[in-house]
Amino acid sequence: MRKINIALLFLTALLLAACRSFIGSDTPVSSSPTLPSRPNILIILSDDQRYDTMGYMPRTAARIFNEGIAFPNAYVTTSWCCPSRASILTGMYAHEHGVRVLTDPLKKETFVDRLHKAGYYTGQVGKYLNSWDGSARPEFDFWVASSGGTTYYFNQRLNVNGAWSVHPRYLTHVLRDYALEFMRRAAKQQKPFVLLFSPSAPHFSNLPSGKPPQGLDFLQPPEPAPGDEKLYQDLPPHRPPNWNKTDGSGKPRWFQALRPLTPEMAELIDTFRRKQLQSLNGLDQAVESLLDELSRQGKLDDTLVIYLSDNGHFWGEHRIPWGKNSVYEESSRVPFAVRYPRLVAKPRVETRLVANIDIAPTIYNLAGIPIPSDVDGRSLVPLLADGSKTPPSLNWREELLLEGWAPPALVKQGRAPYAAVHTGRYVYVETEGDRSELYDRTSDPHQLQNHVDNPSYARVVSDLKPRLQRLRGRSAGEKK
């Protein structure tokens, strides 16, 4: 009997060690709920969608945001398509994975690489990375993608499992149908699946091939699905307090050099905004179709569903007519929600600070793959647990790094690399060779007033400066 007990103790120790490996390196066993078996994973990644637009996607809001956890304080650590997507795939800050501008290739291993090796059936449908030529990648069992970041809402050229073809139909509908095809193929596999569904909406449309931009027409709005062009014709203009802000006092030099928006530009911005919102309706319907298919297969509640955007988009705030790649809220803050009832027993809103770099470690955690040591994000698993089991004192991040690099065209206009530490309330920004900034989101949600030289905020600045240096990896002996 004594020998049997010793054997049982030894077996128990082995099982506990296996559980620790399963849960992941950054989540103590004591603070993590009991994890179910490996889930299916569906990541829905919209393009250039602002955090304040989910009201125009009622189906997605009802079935993901209202049935799971909505994260209103969610950010992308670099608010530009290719770097942000690389951070989603790796869980790393851009200065770590090396993708700083649209043309930089990603050379790091991704969560898809590791899940594929671990037995997942893997799929990519939609936009991948701007720096990738669109050809099929070996870590994906099912592949549909455009070349780079091109977006044509009609007649889009796509690589479908290694073969190129032009698709005349509306792009969001085409991608939806390929995503449904992937799910039907996945249903025949004896393994879990991961699908990265990354439609182009509401990204702008590329100009017709060979047409040079003339004046302001480089801003080609997105195209809504057939029939949706009649939506929101009476949409009121978007004019928040920071819209076309002309007072540049206290702001960096690059900001002061921006020209005020003209009435012509204001009209273009209003049109662009309306068409972006119109294009979201087709995406909203596509998301509903994917969830319906999972429900039909009986897999919906066994699927981790993540919804987010790769970055936000300006509509004239801060005198910035359009685009992204900025530290300000309109650019760096995104819609973000997770639906997974196996862990999220009750829908709720979670206000703690989360980011795109948290997706990869969360997936590793739930898939039973040890979280790599070079990952900067944190697994969301402790936050996904039932709210009654997640103590407010949970050890969670107190800060987040936001960083960005300007493309050559903006460098000529005086833009320079920036880095910021975001605490949820405060945003402290350093721009290379330019004035620093400090914003208090509690008293100034539109980031109108730079408090960096305000004596009342001197202690805040002195606290945040070294924290930013540490996040950027300049403190010897500390992890970047």
C-alpha cells in the first residue's frame, strides 16, 4: 500500500507540472480558472475601424460584445496596419518583432505557426500583412488573401490556396463565403481550428490601377455593399471638441505645422465617414453568418471568438483629416471583445487596460502551448473568468507602451518616431526631436490640453518618464 501511495503522489506531481505548462508561463495556477479542452479560435479583425462605431454593427455587438466581455480600454500598441497585425500574430511590441512600417517583413514565429505544429487546422481569409505578396503560406491549411494591403471592394484579386483569380462580387461577401467554406472543411477535421478572418472593411478603397492621385482624391472612400449606399443619408456631421483644433499652443511642432481643415476637406471627411459606417453593415452581416454556421455545427460555445480592429482612424480630430499612425485615442483605441462562454459565464464590461499584444498569449494559454519568453503581452484568461471569481486586486498591467514610426512622406512633413506610456488615465508621449506631451483622459478625454509643463502634473511626469524608458527597453537588466 505504501508503494502504491508513493506512486500516486509521483503521478499527481507529474499532472500538476503538466497543468502549469498548459496554463502558461505568465499565469499562476492559483489565479487561473480550470481550463476546458483546446477551443476552436475565430479572430475577426476589421481594418481601420474606430472604437466608437460598434453602434453601427448591432448584430456583432449583440452576439459578441453583449454575450462576452467587452473591453472599452483596448489599444493597439502601434496604430498602423502592418505593425499592428504583426503584434497580434506575435504578442510582441513593434520594436521587438521589427515591423515598424508597412514594408517591413515579419520574420518572427507567429501563434499560427505554433498552433499548426500543435495540430490545429489553420485558416487565413482576407488581408494578411502589407509586406507580404499574398502567396499562400505553409503554416495555413486554408489560404485566401490579397497582395499586400490592396483593397478593391469589387474585382479584388485574391490568392485562393495558391491560385490567383479576380472576384467581381462585393469583397466582404466573397471573404465571408470563403470563411464559411473554411468552417465546413474544418468540421470534417478531427482537430480544433483557428481562423483569422480579416476583411478589408471599413478601410479605404485603392484607386484604380494606374490612376495617379489628383489633389484630394487619393482619399478613395470604402464602398458599401450593394443596397447599403442608402444608409445614414441624414447622418449629422462629426464635430467633437477636438475637431479641426486650430490652437496648437503647447503641442509638438509637427502638430502646429498642420493646416486647418477647409470646407472642401470637411465635406470629404463627412463623406468618407458615412461610407465607412455604411461598409460596416456588410461586415456586421458577415459576422452573423459565421456565428450562425458555428451554431449550426454545435461549435459556437466551444469557440473562442475575438473581435477587434487593427487600428482606429481620424475624422478630422486634432486637425488630422484622415489616417492613423498616431498616439491619440481616435487612432490607437479600438473595439475589442471576447466571447467564450466556457470561461465567460456572465457577460460584462472589463475596464482594465488590454491590447492587441494580449491575443497571442491568450491563445497559447488556451491551446495548451507554453507562452514564449519573448512575448510582451499577457494572457487574458484571468480576466475571462466569471467576474465573481476575478478579484479586483488581480495583478494586472498598470501601463502599456504605444509606439510608432512615420513613413517617408510624413517624415518630410516633420513627423518623427514617438513612444508613449499609457496608464489608462494618463498618456505621456515623447516624440523624437520634438516636444513631449501629457494628457489626462479623466479631465480631458479629447486630449486637448498638453500638461507636460503644468506644475500640477510635475509628479505625474517624473513618474511616467522612467516607466516609458523601461518599456522601451533602456533600463539595463530589464525585459523590454
